[in-house]
Amino acid sequence: MTSTVPVSPIRLAEGSALQAVLLDMDGTLVDTEGFWWEAERDVFAELGHELDDAWRDVVVGGPMTRSAGYLIEVTGADITLPELTVLLNDRFEKRIGLGVPLMPGAGKLLAELTAAAVPTALVSASHRRIIDRVLHSLGPSHFALSIAGDEVARTKPHPDPYLIAARGLGAEPARCAVIEDTATGVASAEAAGCRVVAVPSVAPIAPAEGRVVVGSLEEVDLGFLRKLITVTN
């Protein structure tokens, strides 16, 4: 099991300006964004409310408190935020217990980073209980550490999760490549000063300075990530 604290000293990547790779989880490495929407839809149906599909783009990629709070507000559901958070995590955890499909190219990329000894962190807005369950499918040995949304004072879109991950790996944010699938995650990584590869899952993400948009992780390998980092010592 990984955590926000590395279990051993981290050796930074050699041979290029790239020092570390930081990856989002839901929708980036594992095909679970749809699972979250299913959990939200089912829980609210039991509360007597039907969710509008248009709301999906609003809640995707954000912290649980923001997404759940928004859905309570727009539906008028008679439930507190803490109560809803527990219900959603329980429903999602039950769903992923049946298996978590990896996104195309995710397994190959993680294997390449591990083989090259590139320091890698998992940075997610999901809670620790969810991350640890998904890590069984991803392979915890691929990550030196992981950052959970309920372990930081401010999660995405704030820069804190990526700043904490870079610091935990002993890397400079500007020399970290981040892979994200949502605008919320991209905003977090860019605010931290990292170079971003966006792989949109639910909603489109426009290219921008310092950001590369690809259609799939199958387009991303270590050579691709090294070329993104142009900072010199």
C-alpha cells in the first residue's frame, strides 16, 4: 500500500530534465469516471431524484465534497453532505470490487516507467479507501507514493496535491510531467507549475501553452514525456 510518505529514498530520473511523472487515477489510468456517475445516479434515485446527464460534466474530476454538494443543491435532496459522501463511496467501492478496467495504454506506460526507475506518484481527488482498492488493479509497486483527496487540506483544482507529490518525490514541479483527464485536474497541475498531458475522458480539453492533448495513453511513452521537459539544471 502506498501513502503520502515515500517508504524509501527516491532516486530521481536520469538522462533528461524529467524528474518524475505524476498521474491522475479515475478516467486517466482506470476507466471509472462512468462508475462514479452510475453511483451518483443510483444513490439519488434511491433518494427520489433523477440526475440530469448535463450535470455529469460539472461533477467530473472534482473533489467529492464539491461534486456531492453541487448535486444536493441542484436536486434539493434531503441529505447532508457527510451522509451523501458515505453513500457514494460505499456504492462506488462496491462497484469497483467487481473489477476495474484499465484505460488503453495505461498498463504499458506504467510498466515502462517502472522499468526505467522513473519516480511516479498517483494523485487523485478520490478518498484513500478508494485509492487503495484501485491500486490492487493498477499494481501498487508502480508508485512511490499516492495522494488522496481526503488527505490534503485543498484538493484539485488547487495546486496542493501536485505540489505535495512533487515534494514527496524530491522533484521540482517544473520538471514533473502530469497526466490528467479533466479540466479540474489540468488546472491543479498547471497551477502547481507542472507540464501537463491531457487525455480527455468525459469532456473535451483544449490545447494550451505548456499543455499537450492526446487521444489516448497509447500515444504516450517515456520518450514522449521526456521531450516535454525543457528545463535545464
